[in-house]
Amino acid sequence: MDVNQVLESTLSPDASTRQNAERQLTHAAEVDFSGYLTTLAHELANEQAQPHIRTAAGIALKNAFSSREYARLREVQERWINQIDTNVKKSVKDLALQTLGSRDGRAGQSAGQFVASIAAIEIPRNEWPELMAALVENVGQGGEHLRQASLTTIGYICETDDTQLRESLAGYSNQILTAVVQGARKEEENLEVRNAAITALSDCLDFIRSNFDNEGERNYIMQVVCEATQSGDVRIEAGAYGCLNRIMGLYYDKMSFYMEKALYGLTIIGMKNEEEDVGKLAVEFWCTVCEEEIAIEDDNQMAHSEGSGEMRQYYHFAKTAAVEVVPALMQLMTRQDEDAADEDYNVSRAAYQCLQLFAQAVGSDIVPTVLTFVEANLADPDWHKRDAAVSAFGAIMEGPKEVHLEPLVKQALPLLMEKLRDDAVQVRDSAAYAIGRISDLLPDAIDPQTELPALIEALFGGLSSNPKMAGSCCWALMNLADKFAGEPGCQQNALSPHFQGSVTALLQVTEKPDVDNQLRMAAYEVLNTFITNAANDCLPIVAKLSDVIIERLENTIPMQHQVVSVEDRLTLEEIQTSLTSGVLNIIQRLEGEIKPQADRIMNILLQMLSSAGPKSSVPDAIFAATGGLANALEEDFVKYMDSFVPFLYNALGNQDEPALCSMAIGLVSDITRSLSEKSQPYCDSFMNYLLNNLRSTSLSNQFKPAILQCFGDIAQAIGPYFETYLSVVATVLQQAANVNAGSDAYDLYDYVTSLREGIMDAWSGIILAMKQGKAQLLTPYVESIFQLLSIVAQDHHRSEPLARSAMGVIGDLADAFPQGDYANYYCNEWIQQLIKETRQNREFSGRTVETARWAREQVKRQTANFQGVQMS
């Protein structure tokens, strides 16, 4: 292998060339990992090599120890630990450290990333204790390139999420702090070094808590950071404000002195900085303050309600600063960029976000200040000021007391509707968004008789006027539809008088041939929301609407032959996806009444599946609609299975498209639940695909809980016929029950919880299936079921779904053996305690509590029968 040629090819713009080179590197690593690392490390350190080759070598080295999957990451790290000779390790590490001093900055940066990858493995194992000392020495005595690269490396090491490494780094806090503070001081003349030091300081703040607890050290750190905000270099100033953000988030309880002496003034100055990057981060400092104080207030309220005396220190920084900061924020909101894209995050948008947080943190006290600004600018000739006024009013809809806001909203609604006709589209868009926030957060302030009709009319007018307003108008309309829907299944709601007109207007917007596609998609989204929230008196309109939507979907089939570009294809797929979602909403609203349209719906869905290209987003929507139709038709859906199931099998086996495969797994559950025993002819294939996916290394672990749950659905659907699969599935469930997160693997905890939920759901379905005359087949597995229940009982942070599933298994198993066969298990105190904790948990839903009560009754019968047998 010509390493230079292969490395150069990894940077090729041609995807085929790049992928081929990456395969060659992967193969080389698998054949001889030691040689692979040595070769790349020498190439990285080679000062005669071309810069881009050295960069590619560094990337390849870093990638050798990287993976998004936790299990895969541990696997590649084990290769370094177990397969690489000590001498080779030392040589590779020395070459990387040597490269830090390269005059080629990119090579030094790549070396830093590689050093950080090895540090993540070795520092927790105490196998590279000299690393930090070497980096500190580099910063203190090295040349400019070496100092900068060493500081950057410290930053890479410290930005880790690995729990073990984070704990280990705390032991190096003094060395880390010595290096970064030395580089960050105002006496440092090299701005590149100082910038790298400030960045590294931000990354290491988590690990210097012991230093921050020391007043003298804390004062010096704060002095260095505050001085950096005035450095005159945009990067350093922005980085310094970023440091202050993190410090406030981590060490709020120690900030009172610094807020009073420096931070109030510094951040106000920073917010007014003409450089966007500096201004945004100064604004974000106050976002952090507000977020912390909102969280503290919530924690203290919870502690008070629980009778706890452990209250967090609360300094009311936001309330104290509001008189100065809030006006500054509103002035920043006048610095809008009319050419900014929706996703652009500039200082104006940062200020708007911060004002929202101030409203939540400060409450009603903020209202007079904001109203003064609104009144002064609402009619200003400059659209920037009008827009800021409208936005500011919308920003304070959450936080102040409703009793203070509702009268203001009543007064403001006519003005906001007027602003929907403003000359500037930016103002119109902000007015629509403000109405959206009102309808979301203060719907009671809108009178359904007098104000709702005018709002709907005004928003539809805005929707038709400019595509740039589409998102905000549609969001506001969807909020109105959701908030005025009334109780589920109600005969009439506040939308009913406007339903036909709204549907007609939306159909007109979407059928225009020259309409902007963004507007069309937004309008279809609103239409779907109106369908979902239709009262019963509007169902005849929904039924008629089904003809229109299905016909439009049918008309997209010939359009597939007119596609001439990628953009055309994406536009068509968006239309098909929106219409298919509309069909799903209609099905869900009409339920069994959709049956007359079922043949037509399945015909068009099958046509679209037949013509859908690879990586298309349309099959996801089709599968969702098919699942909805199966739920509506129940056993009558069987007539479509022979035509549809080949597509379902293909999706189940398509591990290259995980999202589609996931949809297919969920659809198997929907279909088997709907068809019940009529799904049996297809279950052999379903089970084979599901078991293959369970064993797959291509699919992530996140698929496994859904697959296990699907086993339970299949079992419940086909009842005793599940005996064919029982031994295989039971073995899988027993193996899955042995998976543990470990005490330090917090990133695995959520996965293990969802896995146990899947196991419980599977057992629940299996127990219900075997209860029908074959309960004794469960006997070999009862002990392992109770072992898992015991593990769940010991987890005091168990999720509500897991607790509910456990209650279901406890009750179902007791019900399956009514003679008290396993009463000795049910007599365990931990079973009673688990049921009690679930039943008495105030945060759990009524459904979960009721399931726990039912389980308790089943256990009582089980143990009563057992005691009766013993007495006799």
C-alpha cells in the first residue's frame, strides 16, 4: 500500500475514490494494527511530507480510536490496550508529542487530536502519567507553535464526555490550570497562544472545582478571564465570554462577588460590541444566568413541597440586572439582518432568546420595561424598530402572571393583526409568531366568539401574502387548532364554524401550480392539524376531504416521470409525504368509517412503494399510513397483506436504511395487533427478520427494545400458536435481562431501561398468549422473570413505562396461574414494595397507578389461594 497515495485519496472530492481509500485504511488496520499506527505516526511527524498528507494521517490516526457507538468505541480502545506492544505505544506517542512542535499548524492540531484519543484510554488506567507534565512544560518553555498546540491538546483532552476520564482529569487539575492560565494571561504577547489557552480553559472548567473552591485561585482565574474580555482580539474576547458562560453554569453559587465587582458592567459592554461573535456570547452569559435561576427556583419549590430544608442559594442576578440588561437586549433586537436565513443565529436572535428567558426568570416585573419599549417603537418609521417591538411583546408571553398579561393581550391582538399587513415582511412574520406564542401560552386570552374568527382570517391572509411568513402563520394556526379543539371526540368545538372555510383556504393555497414549495408544505401541515382536531360535526367534511387528498396523491404518480433533477425529486417526495400524512390523519379521525376508501388508499400506497427510489423519505409516511389503516380495519386488513407484505419484508431486511427498518418493526406490531390470529401465516417471516435484526451488528442497540416489544405483540396476536417461537424468544429475553449499565456507564442507563421495558412488554404478551391453555410452558422461565423483576425493584430511578410494564407482568403471571403455583415468589416483600411504590407515586399517570392496583389484586388472589392450599 502506497500510504501517501491512499492518504491523499481520503481527501478526494470524488466519493468513490474517497470510500475506496477509507476501505484500504480499514483493511490495513485490521491486518496489522501496530504497523498501521507506526506508519501513520511517522507520516504525521514527517516535516518533509506535504501538509495535506500529514493532516490526512492525523485524521486517520484519530479515527482509529473513534466511534459514535459506545460498544464499538470500547472495542477499538481494547485493541490499543491488548494488541499493541509497549515499545510501539511509546514510539507512536513520542512521535505525536514531537509533532506538536511542528511549524505546520494543521499537523500539530491533528497530533493533538490523536494524543487526546490515546489519553482517553490511558489516563483512566494511569498508563501515561507523564503526559500532563509534558504538556505543561511545553506551554512554559516551548516555542510558539509547541505552546499553542499543547494548549489545544489540553482542550481536546478536557472536552471529553467519558465518565472515567472526567473523574481521572480532576487529579490533574493543578497541572491543567497552571498551563492554561499561564497562556491566557494578558502578559501573553502571542495572540494565537492566548486564544488556544482561553479555549482550553473553557474546556477544563469541569475539572478544576477544587481550585475554584479556593478563593485565592478563583480570584486569579476570574481576573484572567475578565481581562481577556478586553483583549482587543475578537476570538479571545468571544472565548472569554464563553468561559464566563460556563463558569456561571458550573459555579453560580460562587459568583455573587464577581457579579457585583465586574460582570454586570463587562457583559453590558460586551453586548454592545460591534463584533457579532462577541456580542452573542455576552448575551448568552445572561441566558445562562436566567437558565440557572429558573432551575434553582424550580428546585427550591420542589424541595419546599417535599418538606426538605435543602434549598439552593438564589442571588436573583437576573432581577437585579433587568433594569439595565433588558433595555440593552431590546436595542440589540433592532440589529436584524434582513438577508439572514431562518437558521442563522445572530446577535438579534440571541437577544430575543435572552429576553424570553428574562421573562421566565423575572416574571411580571419585566412587563413595564418591555411595554415602554413596545409603545415607543411600534409605529416607528424604521422597520427594524417596529419588528423589535412586536418581537419583544411576543417574547414575554411566558413567565409573567397570566392575570397581568391577559388584559395586555386583549389590547394587543388588534394591533398585532394590523401588523400582519405591515409594509415590511419581517414585521409581518414577527407579528404572526407573536400571535403563535399567545395562542400557545395564553389561549384563554382569546375569545372564541369575537377574536378567534378575526385571528384565523388574518393569519390566512398572511399565509397567502409571502412565503417568508409561511412558517410563523402556520405555527400560529396549528396552535389555535390545538388549543380550541375541545375534548377528544366532542360533538362540536370552537373550530367547527371555521372548519370548512379553513379547509377550503388551505386547499386553494396548496393547489396553485406556482406556489412556493415551502408554503405548500406548511399549509399541508396546518391542514393535517385541523383534520386531527376536527370535532364530530365536521367529520362529513373530513370524509369529503379524503376524496380530494387521495386524488391529489394519485395525481403525483404521473409526475414521477417528469422529474429531471434532484430538486424536482425532493419536491415531489415532500408533496407525497405531506399528502400521505394527510391520508393518515383522515384515517385516524374517521377510524372504521374509512373502509369505503380503503381499496383506493391501499392501491395508491402500493403504487408509490413500487416506484419509490432508494433513500426516499416517502416509504416512512406510507408505512405510517398503512399502520393507521390496519388499526382502522382490524382483521379486514388481511385482504391487502399478500400485496403489501413483500414491501414490509424488504424494509425489515434493509439494514442500510435504519429509519425505514425501524418503521417496519413498528408496523409489524400494528399489523399483528390488528389481524390477531389472521397474522399467523406471516409470522415465520416476521420472526426470522426480527431475530436477524436483533443479531445484527449494523443496527444500533436502540432497535432492540422495539424488537422485543414486537415479540410480545406477535405473541398476543396469535395466542397459543406462539409456542413455535417460545424457546428461542425466551432465551433472547433471558440474555437481554443480563445487560447492565454498570455504576459508571451513565450513557448506557437509558438504553438498559428501555431494553428492560421491551423485555417486560415481551413477557407480558407471551404470558397472555400462553395463558390460553398452555400456561405450563412458561414454567422453565418463571424464575428468570422474577429475577428481572427483582432487578427492577432495586432500581429506585425506574421509569414510569418500566414500572407499568413490570406491574403488567406481575399481574398477568399471577392471573395465568390462579391456583397459587408461584405464590412463594409473590410472598417476597420486595414484590409488595414494588407495587406499593408504583401505586403511590404521585408523578405517575392514572393508567400506571390503575395497573399497579390491578396487579395488587392479582397478587392477593395468588397468595390467598396458596395459603388456602397450605391450610387444607
